[in-house]
Amino acid sequence: MLGRVAVALEPKHAWVAWLREEKGVQSLWLSRRSPDLAKEFQRVKIATLAGKGRATGLPRMIHRDGVIFLVWTDVTNGQPNLNGVTVVVR
């Protein structure tokens, strides 16, 4: 983990997104956890990033009306690009 974490809360779960680096490649992960973060129920890889180091910034996430909105920055051809996904959690 690179220490760049985003958290969104809904009534029954906490959602945690983080950037991970393994063998020089960064990826973005999303986990559904208990509200106290002690138990993990689900983990999914959202994206493999082309960017390296701090150029990929910090993931951001909010929960609104049963939907998680997750955005992050990646770098393509030296230019930052904003990416995003929505996850329905109802």
C-alpha cells in the first residue's frame, strides 16, 4: 500500500479504496468492510495504472444514495487524466 487511502461510509459498510504498488506497477483497489474496518467482506481490483509514484495522486470517493463514486488520476503520455467508476451498493 502506498498510504493513499479514501474512505466512504454507508449505514452497513465502510468502503476503502487504496493505491497499491507491486513489482513497479500501481493498481487501485476497493474493499467493502465492516463499519469498524475490522472485517473485510469483499475486495476488487478497479484499475491498473500507467502512472508511477505520486503522479497518480490520491483516490477520492463518496457514497450517495446507494452508489459509490470513485475517481483517481492516471498518467498517459506524460499527461494527467481523471478516471472514475460508479459502484451500485444497494
